[in-house]
Amino acid sequence: MKRRVLKSLLCVLLFIATVSRTSIAIPYDAERGVLFGKLDTMNMARNVVARQVYGSVTEDGFKKIKTPSEIQRMLKEFLFECCPNPSEKNCGRKEALDSLISGYEDESDESRSRVCDVSRELANHIGSVYLEIFQNWYGGDDELQITAIYGIRSYHSDATLQMHVDRPKTHVVSAILNVAQDVDEDWPLLIHDFDYTLHNITMAPGESILYESMALTHGRPYVLRGRYYSNIFIHSVRCVHCRALRQSLHTSNIYKRHQKTG
């Protein structure tokens, strides 16, 4: 393990030395706005570390699919029961202030996004459906286990999501489900593949992105032009030691909030 970590650190140093001589940030677009810049190099370095230490688990790293129609219907009904107008900035749970989400111009009202927490019953149903989808896409011998299903997050006008990689202990094979949106233009998900090529992925309601969230840098650095954009997130890990994982998740902060609202 120590050799692998040392190898990863050397790779990162070489990577940073290379990219520091070139401009890899997205050019600033005055019309659309973009928050990318300095975080790009460091997050791409984290991408290198994650892949070297933990390895990739799929061939391509990400894939766009149709959300199962039953799941899309249930999520859309739940969202509009929780927030008849998802653009309302006082509807749902407020996100933590240290979130990766930020507003482009004015954050004084702390309303960059809101979350409608799903019930335990709905979360379990979604998890069972996507666990099979994950397992088929993953194609490995290890069993996967769902570790987190966050509520439906509605991003509001001028929001951005910083480029980042997720927690390797709990976020390996993941999915983003587009539930609903009211936008003036596409709000793309940007993701670096295993060759560090940047992909610009657009999603419509009823579409999902499967992706290796702990290994691939991803985010939405472009400013959201519209009223709202509502997603839900599902995460899983390879269950090599399921008993230890279940014991860990029993007291995990990731699930505490979900258990209280379930």
C-alpha cells in the first residue's frame, strides 16, 4: 500500500509540473460566467491520486442512460409535492454553508440550492433499482452496496458547482438523476475522463449519468441560467468487506440526516 501511495504522489508531482506550464482552465466566458480556474489543477491532481490508489472500476468511467420511467415519475411527483415551485428559495432544506455550491453574484440570501429529503421507503426503492443498474454497468466480481441517496437538490439561478472528486470510502459508482428543470440554456456537467480529457455533458429530465465519482473530477462550473435545476444523487461502493462497511455506515454522518427524515 505504501508503495502505491508513493507512486501516486510521484505521479501527482509530475502531473502538476506538466500542467503548471500550460493553461488547462476553461476560458472565461463573460456572457455565461464560469467558476473554474485555480481549482482545476488541484482537482485533476486528486483525480490522478484516486485512480492510482483505488483504481478504476468501469471501462469508460461514465455513461448516460434513460432513468427508469417509474423512478422518474415517483421522483417528479415527490419533488412537486415538496416544492410546487422548485425555484422558491425558501422551499426545502437549506444546504450547508461550506457546500461546493456557490452563487455567481449574490450569496447574501444563502439560497444557492435547497434539498427535499426523500423518505426511507422511496430511497430504498430507488436504491434497489439503481443497485442492479450499477452492478450491470460495473461488471466486476465484487458486490456493490448503496451508501447514500441524497434528497432532490434544486439549484437556483446563478448557482455553480465547483469541480471536485467524491469520497473514495463511500462514493465509487454513482449516479445523477435529472428530475426537473426550468432553464434558459443547458447547464452542462463537466467531467474529466481517465485520460483527463474534459467532457461537456448535457442532461434532460428523465436522464441519468452513471459515473465513477471518486475517480473522475466533475462539477458544473458554468453559471446556471434559469430558475431551477433539480437532481438527485445515488452512491455505492464495492462491498469487499460488507460487514465492516455496514458497521461503519450504521454510525456514518452520511446516513444520520437521511434516517431522521425517513
